[in-house]
Amino acid sequence: MVEALELPQQAWLQGMMSHRIVTEERSQAMFKAATEACRVQHTQRDYAECIKKVNNALIVVNLEIRRMIDEQTEKHMLAIVNTKADEIAELATQFTPHEIKFIKSLIENIFTAPRRAYCISSTVAISLGKDMDPELSSTKADILCKKLVSQGWITKDAGFYFLSPRSLLELQSYLRGSYEEYMHTCHACKDIVTRGLACSTEGCDLYAHHYCKPRLLSMLQTKGDVRLCAKCKKPWSPLTVGDTTNASTMMIGRSNRNNGENPLGFTSVNRASTGETDDSEDSEEEDELGETQDSGSKRGRSSTVQSRSSQRRRITEEETVPLEEDEESD
Ligand SMILES: [Zn+2]
Ligand SMILES: [Zn+2]
């Protein structure tokens, strides 16, 4: 039987329902404000109890409170998630079928972006509307993208759209069902990774968040002074995942148009892929093969680190990562 919620718990739940996703900090502040408004004392234990009781109450309506770390801000988040939505059910209540079609295409293009970029430039995003029948104008596509940002379904960072923590939580089963080969979980914390590190060995499925790197490194075995990947046992030499420097600023056309543009759509980034971002929409276009012109060589490394066949880029130019050096990096 569902236990009745006390007044502060009800007030907190109302706040959560209107925001859907908040930082843990804000959630605690909301609970504090709710208890003060109801003139009751509160402790940390009361807050934990509130979440537990609200969660129990939400089960019957197929909702659940879940926690995750925002991969961009690395803040702890708390969200109310629809546990039954195996389709984009929630979105369907607010958008027209035509808009939903665009949103699905947007989600697909972000989640399946080449080179595991897990993001697309806003220019590419807006151009997705042109493939639709009837076409969704650039203006309307732009407005729709902004609406999705304001509702917390996608985030915009340095001119690129990413899936937000809300999408990753609420659309998890949809993403898994539709694009399973792009769904990777962190070796350390088991949550989805769309920004982080991945083993560079072809076919190896070891991923980790940036913020889980210390934990991951402590989990890796060593051979001499070289760390070994926990899955493939090859020297640990990670690539970045979810990096705008890996993202295309051109239309990819995975399931879209083929209008004569370079189907690979790779764009030179002219800088080392160290994770820093800037607005790459002005990036120069790629050469004929879409080969990235990597400025990593500025640190005096061999060009062999660029794996053309896998179209991956290494974040470290070393074939292997000596322990000392790695610990010095962030
Ligand atoms: Zn993790
Ligand atoms: Zn590996």
C-alpha cells in the first residue's frame, strides 16, 4: 500500500514535477523551503526519507526518481523519469507528429554521430528539417531545437547539441531499443557514457566517464609501468567520446539525404583533441577523404596514432600511457 505523503513531501514532489530534473543541491533547497513553509524541522535523514516515500508513491503512475551525474557539468542530478515510456511517449503529448519526426531524427543523429561524437552542430541539426516530407523550415527547426533545450531534452554546448541527462534517463529504453550498438556504459559506474573515454582497441567496448577516470585507472591492471585495458588487456590508450572536436559540422545522411555532399562529412578541427571546445561551426571543411588534420603533431607525435580505418582519434598521442604521466593529467 502506498503511504500518504506528508505536506513537505507533497510540496517537494510538486516542485520536482514542474522542473522534472534538478541538481541535487536544488532538490535539497526545495525540500528545505518546503519544510520551512510547513513550519517543520528537517534533517538530512528526512530528505532521504522524502525521496524514498515519494518514489514509492510514484510507482503506481509509472514514474520514478532517478539520480545521475550530468556528463557536461558533472553535477549530481535528480530526475522524475517515466519508467514505462518505451517510445517517446512524453514528447508526443507536447509536439505534433511532424515535430516528433524531426525530434526523432535529431536524437538519432546526435546519438549515432560518427566518431562517437554524440553531438551534432546546430547547423546540421537545423538542416535535418530539410529532409522531411513536408519539409520543416530552418526557422521552425531552430525554434524547435531551442524549445527542446529549454525543456531540458537536449543541451547546447559551444554550438553543438548533445542529449541531456533528462533524455538519457527518460529515453534510455528507446535509445537502447533503437540504437543499441551506440549504447555504452561506464566500466566504473555502469551509467550510459556519451562523454568520456573509450579504449582505442578496435572492437573493445570499454568506456568510462571523464569523472570516473580516477576510479577506472585504479581498476586497471598494469604490466611494468603500462596500464592495461580491463577488457581487451591491450595497453590502455583511450580516445575521447562525446567531443565536439570529433563532431561533424556537415550533414551526415545516415538515414537522410544523399545530395552529393561528402557522405563522410568529416571536418578538420585543426587542434589536438584534448577536450577543449569552442564554436566549431566555423571550422574549415575536410579534405577529400575526410581525414582529420590533427594538430596533435604539435606535441611531436607520430601520425600513426590516427586510425583512419576506425575513424577514431586518440586523446593521448602515446601508444601507451605511462602511469606517472597519466596521473599528472587531470
Ligand atoms: Zn562512470
Ligand atoms: Zn580495450
